[in-house]
Amino acid sequence: MTIETKREGGCLSIALEGRLDTTTSPELEESLSNSLDGVTDLVFDFSKLDYLSSAGLRVLLSAQKRMNSQGTMKLLHVNDVVKDVFEITGFADFLTIEP
């Protein structure tokens, strides 16, 4: 998986490419833990994310919980496969998913 981050003031944008799974989720988790201080808007670009496992869901849940106390989090360009995972698991009920 490739993680591309861009920070502009209080906005952190993270573009993911590949698979967010048991092998790659620790890398995203570490990246988030080192970069969320002072972030008020967290934006994920999932346009190139092919697969999402329960390990990836756990990282997103942790990020959402943190952002609930300091700002907003949204997911952009989520493909149908990943969107199905969010809907089946109930994550679509509390994540902000935009086209």
C-alpha cells in the first residue's frame, strides 16, 4: 500500500493506494498517530484503494474516534467494493462518505 499525505494548516489529506489489510494497516496507524496533532479536518482519498479488511476498519474507527474530539473526518471516492464493506459492517452509519 502507498500512503500519500498532504497537510495544509489544520487539514490533513491522506490518499491510499492498494490494500488496507492486516499487513499494511500498522503503517497507516503509525502515520496517523504521528500526524493528527492540530488537525481539524482529516480527509481520506480512497480512489485508488482496492481492498479493506477488518484491520483497516479498526484503524479508521480509531481515527474517527480521535477526530470526533478535535474536528471532522471524511472519506472521498470510495469504490463499490469498499463501500459494501462499510455498509455490511455498519461503518457507513457513522463515517462521512462522500462521492
